[in-house]
Amino acid sequence: MQNLSSDELALRSYILGTEEQNIHKQKAPEGNVRLEITHSVLSDQLLGANNFKNFPLTLSIKEFKEKLHRFAGTDTKWMHLQFRSGPDRDIIKDIDLNQEESVTLDSLSLVDGMNIHIIDKDPNQYIMELVDTSKAEKVKMSDAEYDLRENTVKKQLEKQKLEQQQLKEQQEISDNQEPSHLKVGEKCLVKSDDSSTRLGIIAFIGQTEFSSGYWVGVILNQPLGKNDGSVKGKSYFSCQPNYGCFVRARNILQNQENLVVEQEL
């Protein structure tokens, strides 16, 4: 079995069930041998989840190749076969093109769990051509044609960027307007960026020295703030340390069902 990632091994185990863990130890019916099939071009994923097959020991190499052709696709005349055993895949029998075709599997002393490795020697590389996606024809589209299409990723990103810019501009306009609907002394809920809220009382509304626009200073009911009403040595209101915060008016909520019943008491 070719090297698989841990995710691929987990998926293989899920598909095949718990018996797959002992797949090398499973026995073929009497008169058959159970072999793992690998290929010089095709990966285990392309060959399928279970690439162990039972073969009658009476098969000649020619007949055996015909069965392998139906499974892996390589033409029988281009098959070089290697019978291998053990974790190191030691080669116990090597059969090149069109050699020993009358020999039967029974004469090769094969046992269950061995590996038959198909080396594809097709000079036209038919199998290689089938799995080589780099040569597949790709859909080509000019930038002009792409721009005419609706619901493209580009248009979605442009729309998102425009909406963000419009929101930013609206917020800048709002931040530079005096929030006349708010009054000092009113109870309020302060909404944070993570949508959590804090209960408090408005203590300041106005412009500051630490940033442009209008700010609302709030004395919080709990020490969930960042200051005592002062910023950079300038006092705007007074409260205990960590009970004060400054937010934009858009982050102030009013009349929220009696301030969510005093923040659930």
C-alpha cells in the first residue's frame, strides 16, 4: 500500500470497517490467493479503497494479466509484474513483458497478503495521459467577460468593500454630530464590539482632547471600564478607577425594556 496521510488512513478504515485493520491477514477461499494490487502510475486512491483481490491459483500469468487489465487499465502486453512480500516489499518474482505467460500462480508459491505491483511500460503512456490533469482543457475567460457575469467572487468582494466604506463614512458623520438625544444623568446600556452590554449612567457628552468627534462618558455599575473619568491627564467626569469608559453615541442603548430589568438585577 502506498503511503497515505493520517486522514486518508482514517477514511479508508471508516469505509472498510474494523476488518480493514487486519486486511493483510485476511484469507482467500481455498484454491485462491489474496493479493494487494499496486500500480506504478495509479495511486491507491485511484485504484479504490480496497485494492486486495482474490485470484484462483490455477490462473496462468496471461489470464492473470487479463484480470489485472480489467482492474487497473494497463494493456496486458505492457505489464511488467513484480510479486512482492513483507513490509519492505522484497521482490520474490519478477516477470517482464510477455515472459512466462503459461506459468500458473500456483507454481509461484504465493501466499495471502502478498503484493502484485504492476509496472506500466506503455510507450504511449496511455494511463499517464488519463490521470494527468495538467493537460486537461481549461475554461478561459477574458476580464471583460468575467466582469459581465453576476454573483462572481469579485463582485461580492467589491460589494462588501463598498458597504464597509459606506458604513465607515456614516459612522464618521454620526461621530461628529452632537448626540442631542442623550442626556447626562440618564441610565443606559453600553454595547461593546462583541455585542455584550454594561449598565451605567451617562456622566459626560461632548468633544475631547484625546480624539476628534463627540464622545459619551459613562460611569459603569461594575468595574468593567478602563479609567476614572480621566484620559491622558484630562478629567471629564469623576468616578472610581475602572468604573469609567468613553464610547461613541452609537454604542449607547436607551429604553431597552427598562434597561433589561436593570441588567437582570
